[in-house]
Amino acid sequence: MNRRHSDPLDAAEIARRAEAVKFAAVSCALEGLFPSDAAMEKAQRFMDGLIDLDELVSPDGDGE
């Protein structure tokens, strides 16, 4: 699902996404791994509602 064609995110969903991204980044850091700038930019697009979870986790960014 592409969020660009959906309703804007509500405050609760924005907060949930931000918390999920923060948790993932901290979890990686505890293992000595740090996301690239490109990965963090993609995560920001997810938090902003521009992409969905499938697009976030797909290597090519299109969710397929």
C-alpha cells in the first residue's frame, strides 16, 4: 500500500512509527550496528507516512 494515495497519518500512528524506528535504531546500536544515512532517510519517509512498512523493509523501496 502506498501512503501517498491514502489519508494522512493521525498523531497516534505518527508516534507509533517514530517509536518503532527509534526502537530498531537502538536495538541495532546495542549490537554495534548503525543504519546508513540512506536507511535513516527511508525511515523518516516511513514516519512521515510517505511509504508503508512493505516499502520500508524492501531492498529496492517499492514493496515488492
